[in-house]
Amino acid sequence: MRITIAQLNPTVGDVDGNLDRLIRTLAACRERGGADLVVFSEMFVSGYPPKDLVERDWFIHDVLDGIERIRAVSREYGQTGILFGAPVPTGRPNGKGLYNAAILVTNGEIVAQRYKALLPTYDVFDEGRYFDATTRVEPVRFRGESLGIHICEDAWMDAEMWPKRPPYDTDPVTELARQGATLLINLSASPFSVGKERTRFDLISGHARRHGVPFLYVNQVGGNDDLVFDGRSVAVNGDGEPIALLDPFVEQIVTIDTATSSPVGPYVPQDEIASVHDALVLGLKDYMRKVGFDRAVIGLSGGIDSAVTCALAVAALGPENVLGVGMPSQYSSPGSLSDAEDLAHNLGIDYKVIAIDAPYEAYVRALGPHFEGRAPDATEENIQARIRGNYLMALSNKLGHMVLSTGNKSELAVGYCTLYGDMSGGLAVLSDVPKTMVYELAHYINREREIIPLASITKPPSAELRPNQTDQDTLPPYPILDAILHQYIEELRSVDEIIAEGFAPETVRWVARAVDHNEYKRKQAAPGLRVTSKAFGVGRRMPIAARFHHG
């Protein structure tokens, strides 16, 4: 069977736009010789994740109208099958009233609908809120094959992956194979996280080998809010060998023949730092494009975080669409100013300098009578950060640029950031990137030539809000901090378990208290791009007004 894999970038809610992409893909497929089946990703018509949009009747009506439009268009393509995902009503009075469906259309008719059986409700997924799960899976007969059509999470019930506690009671893939499926097809919207690509391929390849059946996996690509989808669609033969492997983070259309396509060589996942870089570039580009911005403004301190953020913005938007702003104070070192200027020059962006000394002095004078008898502390430091945030937001208002905040995950985790100051912005590009990974990204950006000045990478990190300040005056060394944060946030380990790994007890307890205490700050932070397995945002839902004890 000739099958076209359509790895595309739908926009959530844009039914008309997504259908236009589908129709253009069908036309392009025909120009390339046609196919027996063209496969699109999960929830392609609505975009994924549609969230509460699916609770609006008018939106579901739009989706159903879109499905009818696909039916009409399919008449132009004869017996070619068009397989795509969409939310559809269950037709039952009880339950949520919607299925997450895969729909097969050919020659003007819906010849089959299959529904998602396993609805994830962990981390960033909330499908149990919106959909009903099907209790019945069965193959679809089409063009001489028995298609085991299933949707995303349905493939993740693999007993070998969950030896201790399987998350579900049913295994849709095994059931489809038991019923005689000759080709397994998974429509997916699987978001990126570092290291997941290897796991996902092993899962798909394992299913194919276990059942001796070829497996086709079609994943969405692109950024939607905080999630980035890497695509990386793949087809494997019955031995689990890849016969097609699509590129990550780009739209791509590839046609294979399940009978004649040969293995393309051993599977090699993308380098992890390269994948994080590409995910951030795509996520930034799509976030701005889909919310209606095409230009960004960034405060450049001369440090590594703002430098990496700026380089990512240039890669996503082009240098002509990025404005860098230096905002020196009396505590800014000459080296920091020159590093920021050198970065702007290396990237070819417009660069402005707006000093904050005068407004800072005005703040101090105005507040002086009310602070009488109290020594300077973090209050005065935060005033400087908030002046800078105000400058950037003013430029955003006047010029129509989105402010990109530059703080990293390590800082955000322990509250080493200022509300309404350096946290100001429309998107927090590095909010899921630990500081140690920021350094890796900087070296990756500089892999061919020096873009980020070497001094920005090698000098001790500093907020430069008081004389001779460095981050390590307040924080543990970043390698230690990031290791503890990984255990506490991503691995969900207790304080005692982390201490047992050999970390200093007082350091672990300080980190855990800082993470818990600063939940209120993160609640007010700009949306960030998810690249690890547990990001701050919709996938981590901790209480703010709470009191609990760390054992």
C-alpha cells in the first residue's frame, strides 16, 4: 500500500486554516503520483490541544462542517483514503459527549471512525476532562489491508515499559494485532521533551517486532502555547526497522510503499542539545506567529541567559525582527555593556541603550522617607529590575514588539527572579531550561563561530544589582542546584531520598523550601516552552496557599 505521511503544523481552533493545509497536501500528493492512503495527525481538524474550545457547541459545529468539507473534497481523489483526527460527538446523553476520533474518508464517504481508548490525565494531558474513552477497538478493512487504527496514548500501554504498575487495564495495540491487523497506524500529537524521541521509537519498534506487523506513526509538528511538537513521524517494518523517518521540527510529506520500501538504516535520535535548541526556536516562532506578533524585544544584560534567548529569537524570527536593549545602572560593569553590544553586532540586530540611573534615583528619593531607618536590601535591587521591566513593556506597547523574558528554570524554581521586573514578558523562552543546559545551548549556538561572546559564557553569573554581586552569593553552585532540582521537580523525589543520594542536607532542604515558597511567583510568570519531562506550567499543579512538611 502506498501511504503518504503528512507531518504538518495545525493551529488550534483554526478549522478553516487546518482544512486548507489538508487540501493542499492532497493536491501535492496527487502531483507526486498519488497514494492509497494519506494520514494526518491526531485532532488535525481542531489542532491539539484544543482545551476548553471543545466545550463550545459552536466550535464542534465548525469541526463537523469541516469534516463534511473533507468528504466533499475526497470525491476528487477517487479511492484514495484520507485518515485524520477530530473531536466528534458520541451521540450518547451521558458522559462527556465527545470522542477523540480518527476518521477515514474515501470517495465522498466516511468509511470508518475509530475512537481513542486510553485518555491520559497526567502532566500536560487532561483528556479525561473532555472526552469519553471507547471500550471497543477493531481493525478497518481498506484496500486489501486490515488497518489497526489507534490514537496517540493507545500505543503507550506497553507492559515492558511499565513492569511495576501499568497505567491502564487494556492494551489497544495488542488487541488490534490479535484481531488480525496487518498494518498498525497511530495518529499522534505527542509533545517534545528531551530524550523522549528515543523512548518513542523504541515503543513503536517494539510493537512492530512483538506482533510482526508494520507500524506507521504520524505525529503533529509545531508549537501550541507551551507545548512543542517535534513530529519525527516514522514507519517501521514488521521487524521494527525504520523504512521512513521524517525530520524533527519541520513540516514534511513523505510517501512510502509498505510492500517495497527498504530500511533506511539504523535509527539514530537527534542530539539532545540540538533538539532542545530546535524545539525552542520552533516554539518561539510558532507562539509569536499564532498570537499575532512578528517582532521581539529583549533586555540584554551581557549575561548568558539573555544572550541565548536573543540568539534563539534571531534564529526564529530573523535579525531584522529582534530588538536588543541594554539598560545599565551604576552596578553594571563595562564588560557587561560591551558583551551585550558585541552580541548585538554578532547577531546583526538593532540595539539600543537606555540607562536606568535617573528613574532609580527618583524611586529612592520618593521612597526614602518611608524606608527611613531601614538598611538597603533586596527591595532596592528589585526596583532596578522593575524599572527595566517597565522600559521593555513601554517599548512593546509603542513598537508592537513582544517582550521575551530571559530567566532560566533554575532561577524560576527557587524564586531568584523579580515579579514585574525580569519576569515581565509575553513568553519565557528559557523557563524550562536549567542553567547548566543554558551553558550547553550557548556552546551549541557557538558551534561554528563565536556568536555569544566568550566572556558571557565564562564570567561568573550575576544580576549586577549591587556591588560585586554573583549568583553564587545566594544560590548553591548551579551543577548542584540543577541536580537537586531535577530530583525534586522531575523525578518527584522526597527531601530524604535526595539527601540519601549524597547531597548536603541543609542544601537540599533550602532548595525544597525555596521551590515550594515561590509557587506564587511562577503562577504569575509568562508562559514558557516545555522541553523537559516536568515543566512549570499546566503540567505541574501545586498549591500556593498550603503548608506541608518535608520528610
